[in-house]
Amino acid sequence: MKKIAIIGFGVVGSGVYEIIRKNKDALTKKSGEEIDVKKILDIRDFSDHKESHLFTKDFNDLLNDGEIEIVVETMGGIKFAYEYTKALLESGKSVVTSNKELVATHGEEFFRIAKEKNVRYLYEASVGGGIPVIRPLACDVSANEVVNVSGILNGTTNYILTKMFKENDSFENALKNAQELGYAEKDPTADVDGHDACRKIAILMSLVTGRKIECEDINTKGIRNVSAEDVTYAAAIGCTIKLIGCGFVENGKVSASVEPMLIPASHPLSSVEDVFNAVTVKGNMVDTLMFYGRGAGMLPTASAVVGDVIDIVRNGEYNPYYSWGDADKEKIIPYEDINTKFFVRIEEAQKEKIASIFPDVEIIKGVSDYGFVSPLMSVKELDEKLTAAGGYISRIRLFR
């Protein structure tokens, strides 16, 4: 029998407990050994829980228990999660997490310790909730050189943009509705400003390249400034707007960003709506694969966590498939050097100057302004030309 512990009995942690209790026989069959919860660490009072004897407020009860071989960390945050995870790995226990911020910030350190102690540090649930994407990237497409990973990585922003596009709602109203439904936090900053998606694409690109991709090297722009006018223009040119986290590997170098993008209606990502997530992976042999499903929620996320637990029970020793090393800043392509296209909105007074700077583009009339799709060029060059033309109202990158 494998004894596990859970740190944090919130949404995901309680989901892990529920799956292990309800699916006990199936988990035993799939893992080859019975899995049982021995301890649950949480600072809150659970004296009225039907298994109250499992709960403790003392981390040492987990750390010093020789029977506990695997610990599930679902508490979130950095400070205590970091301290607990490091201590557990150093004590020879494997750790499974859903904590994207922790993985993106300290993953490479934990992988080193796991290797030294011949244990595992797994994190499937940190990206895409219940969508399997980490394991396929690490194992199933390993015969490929992965050249691009792109996706809708945040359900809250996707819900908001769906409301704006389908129901002509404003950002403010759509956000309020998301909060009322429990999709968005009271403080939605991490979601709507792109930080959540940034951590996720950092994890995915770190795994793809084998080097830590730091969040500070990922140009990140959220959806606060996406307007009804942007939505109207997008529809006029046959596109939708999605918050996309994307990373490209080109000639051994990496570019990554999180930003609103115009997605052609013909692309599968354009039809991903509401709180659903999707990730596309392009390999040089397999071409493009897409992984789709619920990116959050108690049981979808918990199922990914328990999947990692099963993996460890089956194959307890360290393996390098899920790890990466330290960052290499020289391999990062600055955002301003990326070659891409943008849809740009301008004032009517700029129309003639834009036409002279970009003589081959079609300028589209909107309600009170004009828009056009820029030629393929670096972000830096485009900015210089737009500055010379008097700036712009907004610009949204075209997905490729």
C-alpha cells in the first residue's frame, strides 16, 4: 500500500481526496498497488469531517512520517509551498503539485533535488487543469522537435472574451458576470492581466526547450484594453479575439508572449469558448496536435494530480523527461525582434500618412476610426513606423 499526504484541503486538495476514496478499486488496478491518504495538512479546523483523524496543522507530521512516500501539494502560493516542497524532496519523498506559480519559479531547483534523491516532482495539473498536455509533451511527441506551443490557457479570460464576442458585452460587464459565477476572483489581476497564462506558457516552453523560460522574458499583455470596437473589427475580417500564450523555437532560439490575438475562424482555437482551454503543439514530424478540455475545476484538476500519483506508484524512481535546467538568456528572442503582423486601429486624421508608410495595405473604415493589417515585420520596426504616423488607438497581434 502506498501512503500519501495532501497539503491544502481546498478545491483541488479535497478533489484529490474524493477521487482516491471514490475510485479506490480502479486506482489500485491501474497503479498495481492500493493508494491511501494518511495525512492532510491544513491550518483550518476540520474536526467535523468524517475522517477528522487524518487532519493535522503540523507539517512535521508529514515530513517525519516514514510511511508517507508521496505528498500532493495543492496549497498554492510560493513561500510555504516552496519551503515544504524542498524539505519533502530532500527527505526522499516524491511531490505532486498543481501550483503553476511554484513550478514556473522554482521547478529547475526541485528537479535537481529530485534527481539527487531519486524521487519524482510532477506537475501535470499546473497547466490546463484536467487537460493532459505535460505528459504528451514529455513522452508522446518526444520523437519530434517541437517548434511551437500555443494555447488558450486561462478559462476566465476566455469566458470574458466569449461574452464580448457572442453577446456584444463590455469587458467590465463580462468580468462582473464571471465573478458572480465564480469563474473570476474578487481580484482578477492574475487572470485578466495575463499573469496566470504567462506562468503556464513558461512551464510548457521550459519543458520543450529543456531550459527554464522565465516569466520576466515573456512579453505579457492582458485583455483589459480589448474594446467593443476591436471585437467589431475582428468579426469584420473573419476572426475572433483570444488571449493566447505562445512560444516558438526558431534556429535554436525561443520567443514567447501572452497577449490578445486575432484568430481566424478557420482555426480550431477560434471555436474554444467559455471557460474551456486548448493547447496546440506543433512538431516537425507530427505537425499540429490539439489538446482541449476544462482548464480548471475541482475534479478535472484533481484527476490530473491523481494521474501523477499513479505515475509515481508505477514508476517511483526519478526520470529526466519532465525536467529542465537553468535559464539561458542568450537563447531568448526579445519581443521587439519578433516578426509578426498586427491589426492596428488609427484615427481618421492618420489615414493618409499610414497609406504612404504602408502603401500596399487595405485600410478598413470602422464606426469612428480606421484599421488595417500591417505587413510582416518586426515589432520594433512597426512601432517606429506607427510612431512616425502619430501612434495608434490599439493594436492586436495576428495569430500564426
